[in-house]
Amino acid sequence: MDYFGENSGKGNMKVFMLGWEFPPFISGGLGTACYGLTKAMDQMDIKVTFVLPKMVQSEYATHVKLMDPGSLSPSTSFKIDELKNVTFKAVGSFLQPYSSPASYQQRMEDYLRKKQAAGNPGFMSGPISGIDYTGDMYAEVHRYAEIAAGLALQEDFDIIHAHDWMTFPAAMRAAHITAKPLVVQIHSTEFDRSGENVHQMIYDIEKAGMERADKVIAVSNMTRNLIIDRYGINGDKVEVVYNGVERNSAREIGDVEINNDEKIVLFMGRITMQKGPEYFIQAAKKVLEVMDDVKFVMAGSGDLMYKAVEMAAGLGIGSKVLFTGFLRGEDVQKIYKMADLFVMPSVSEPFGLVPLEALDNDVPVIISKQSGVAEVLTHALKVDFWDINEMANKIIAVLKYPPLKITLQNHGNYEVRKLKWKDSAEKCVRIYEQCLVAV
């Protein structure tokens, strides 16, 4: 079944896709990746039904077209105007991207506390059918799986494509009851997010999903090797599909206290253990011992944000480190325009889309060697995340020597032009074909 053959037409393909997030409902890189991949498939006339756990709120009314606005139980269908072949199914749920069982529990408790204080059980999009408000994240993942599997029975599709662990129980259930092939895509593993302190429940779900899948897509060879070594998955069924970049996709930041004479070094991402914010701050301290006309901007939020603020203050560089919080929309575009250099000191980064966005905006990058994107970028400076001396040396070199900065900008931007979501989508469809032929 060749969807790229002259006589068949790739528009015949129908995909049931499950993800955590999607613009305008977005928390980070996974949403960006799902958008890029799905948009490319849409342009190839592939039909996609995209299921995600989300409460559709009024703030998004201008971005989405509700098809069943009267209820969030069990799901709401909606369309996004620019994606003509994609239908979304939003299942009312408290599940959110990058959640841990502890953060899920905290979110549930906050919701119940606010509901009690408001005296109005419908104050947040109404009660969500079936949720056990005394339950835990594990129970909610499986409740969500039941609803998603029920949706699968109502849809016409050829193959199931699931993104990351939270969707795997739903994908496995849907594959079981429909007898359709299953492809799972790994954007990040529990080892990337938590180091060696893995949460056993999440690891078990990841492993079960990869074992059940007909094919596993890894976003880099680094991730492929981890899947084989740490999860025991047969390498024959693990394929690498690199992410692309949406050309000129970055989007302005409100007034910030930055002097025009200062150089700007940017960190942008979740401020969590995985992203290595402490190494960025420690390197900043060493840079500032050599050059004073530099400001370090940390754009993002996360569980280590307050610790990062305290670390900067403790090192005596608090006035030189600006925390913007999570940025979206035009604020992202403005921060790129201000930046002289982007640094990604990730401890473990399966891929890393932000360096591609930075290069697309003519910002040179320094990336950790412990990142998948290091496999596809030649014109980027690379450093071990823990080597703060070398990181500082490279930051100083880019800021002090304009020819180096210009070389990294020009060649890096050229490299990024070769990374297209269309190529990623075509590789995914070829993997779908392999699964369908094997059925």
C-alpha cells in the first residue's frame, strides 16, 4: 500500500493520533512538534483525528471552531481553521504535559479548594464526567484511556500514532479493540525527565507502550539507543525521525530592563532538572567575572524556577539574570531579536527544537553534547552540560569575536533550512506503510 505511488495518492491515509498538547493549547516542545508534524500531514491531504486531554476554555474561542460546544463529556470536537484535514477531540481531563503524579495531585487539590471557595461546582468549565476527584494520576490516565478508546470505535482510520507516555494506555486500548497497527513516538523518556530517579509507574507505561507498538519512532539516535538499552526494545522496530522547524515560526516581549549596550545570552525552556538551568547560571557567573556588559535571560517556568532565582542571588549576579516566565506568541519573536546567543545546557535532551528556532532567527547557539539536535547541527558550538568552564569560554568567544558569531549565524541558519517538517511527515508515513503491509 504505497501512499506515495503515482497511482495511489497519499491522501488515502487516515491517522488516529493521540498527544498531550497542541497549539493554541501548548506548554512546550511536544506541542510544537505535534503541530509541525500534523500541519505537514495536513498539507499532504492525510486525514488526522487528533485526541488530547484538554478542557477547551473560552480564551481559545477565536482560535478554534467548536463542533459540539454543549458538553465536555466525554469529549468536545473542534477544528482549527488552517488545518483542513485535521479534526480534534478534546477529552475533559486534568492531565497536563510534563506532569508528575505529585503535580497532578496538587492541581486536583487546588481545583477542589477553588471550587469549594467559589461555591459553584461549574466555575471551571463545569464538572468533568467520570473523574474521581479523590483519585490519583494513574487512575486518571486509565480513565482517559477508556474514553479515547471509545472515540476510536467511532472513527474511521488506518493506523494509531501516539506521542509520549501519557497517551500510551489509550493507544494500546484503542489498538486492541480496533485491531489497527500502533506507532508510538518518543519525544522524551522518564530517564530524560528524571535522571536515574525514575517514577516506576511512568517507566512501566513507557515500556509497555513500546513493547506493544508495531513501530517505535525516536526523535534522535541518542533516544533510539536509550530505548534499546534501558527499555529492552528490539532495535529492528525503532526508527529515527528527526524533528523539523517551522520557518520563521517564532512569534514580541513587553518592556524589559535591558540596556542596549548589553549583550544578551538566552536560555529558553522549562526550568527543570532536565534542562540544566543551574549550569547556565554557574556559567553566567564565570562569564561575568570576565565581561560585565552581559545580561542572561531565562525565559520559561518550571519546578526549579525559584531555586534558580535563589542561586543567581546567592552567586551575587541577581541583577544580571532576568527571569521572564513562560513566553508565548509575539514575545518569543521579540526575545530572539534581542538575543546575541542562545545556550541550551540540557542534561538529557532527546532532540531540542529551540536551538533550531534560534538559528532560524539568526541567533547563534551553544548546545549540550547530551542532545539529539547535536546529531543534525554542525555549525553549533557543543559542550558537555556539566563543563561550566568550557561553556563560559564558548559564550565569551561568541560575544567577543564578531566573525565567530557571524559564521555560526550564517552557516547555522543554512543548516536549519534543510530540516523540514514535510520530510519528517513523509518518513512517518513510510513507517505507517510498513506497519500496514505487515498486517
